[in-house]
Amino acid sequence: MESFKRDQLIYKDGVFVKASEAGIDFFSQTIHYGFGAFEGLRSYQTGNGVKIFKAKEHFNRLKFSCAQINMPFNWDIDQLILDTYTLLERIGLTNAYIRPMVFAGADMSMISSKKAQLIITAWSWDAFYGDKFLKTCISKTEKPTPSSIPINAKITGNYINSVLAITDAKARGFDEAILVDVNGFISETTSANVYMEKGGKLYTPKADNVMPGITRATVMKIAEQLEIEVIEKDITVEEFKNADSAFACGTAVEIIGIKSVDECTYPLAFDLSLGANIQRVYKSLVLDKLSFEVII
């Protein structure tokens, strides 16, 4: 998929400028200390026009993430949503990935900056992994603990673990890595939550040691509509490897089947799994073909 171009328009603090002219300060704490917050949204071409899926939830989480690290957030969320639609229209995108980011001001101290600026970029987006199911591995890189950083927020500095894990996984011939928490329980992939199916039920790691994703919550609501039981629990690596099937879910990846973990291939074909049923409903939701009040 094509990433954004340096000469295309982006949104910066209420105006539209070329990406190459955004002027992020080299002395920003975001660059030096990873002190920044971001979000990832998807827009889709639907029968009712271009729609951003769960835009308000994502921008509310961006505001929440800023609050977790004492970063100011002085923007009106409804206006940001309108401006994001304007950005998509002005750069001619329909099926897109949208990246809002709040940058800290220039301050080389270790005290939270009281200045911030917000940019929004977007680029064309299709299937993140293509049409294949994922060959995954258990990573040697652990998920950070909640006592060390706010893992329920999308903070720029939180993702060095993901970079290390996916880089190692790709080098070893895998599509994706699965991180465990400090206690050795399954946490998530480098950028998505995970579910496993066993005995006609779905299991997912407890929210304590994962990013409690917006797509993760949507999956739970879809499962409720489909009368599929979902259990949140600590999942051991052995339990995860011995599941009937598994899938990853997130805004970027949507819902995608996991084919294997390390040397273990799941016995149930994903097309026959509970995850595939949820995937079909999810696709209808993002394309605006369904309007379950409870889900939306």
C-alpha cells in the first residue's frame, strides 16, 4: 500500500499545509523522549459515502492518552472529526489510514512540556497483511508492565517493544510476533489484540496487560449479538498454541486469522471459525451495511 507523500497536504493545528512544511521542532520532547500520543483510524468508501469508523471513540482515546502523560489537549473533538473528513476530501482519499498525533513542544528538560501541537496525516490503505493468514511466533520481547508506563494509552515511546519484536519476527521468517506480559501470559501482537477459540468459546487476555483496543471492544459486542461467549482470562502460551483457532484484531489489521504460532498450526480452518463469523459482521459494519445500535 502507498504511504503518504511529503508534498501532500496534512492537517496541523487547524490549517492544511504540505507535509514537508509541517515544521516539527527538532527539540520536541516527542523526538527525544518519546513523549507524544497518537491514534490510528480507518476510513472506508461505503454506499453512503466515505465514513470514518468510530471516529469519536478514537479521538476521545487520543485525548485520554494525552491526559495519561500530562500532555495538553486543547482541541475540539467534533471539529477535529470534521477537519479529518475535509483532509480526506482535499487529498482525494476514500479507503485510508488516518494518523493523528500530538507532539510535545520544544523542551529538553525531563518535565512534561506544557505546549503541544496536533497534526493529522492520511494515506491510502487496503489489507494490512494482504489476503493471507498469519504465521506468528512468540516473541522474546515482553509487553511493558502497567506499573512502568500507561499501556492503556497510545504513547509514542511505548512502541519500541513492538518495533523490536516485529523486526526480529520478520528476520526469522514470520509475519507477526506475539508478546507476552511480565508473568509470561499472552498479551497481544505488535499492533493488535488477540482472541483464541476453544470448544466453541472465545478467549482473550484480560485488559490489565494489553491495550484495550476499540476493535477488541467491537469484537466483544459483535460476539454478544451472535450469542458467542467471550471469556477474558490469563492465557498461557501453551493454551494459546493448543487452541482450535485464533485471530488478531485492530483498526489497521481489522480481523485476520492466525494460521500458526511457532511450530503449532491451528487445526480449525479459519473460514469455519467463530472469528470468521465475527469478521464478516465487522466488515459489514465498517462498510456501513449494518447499523446495530448496540455495536455502533
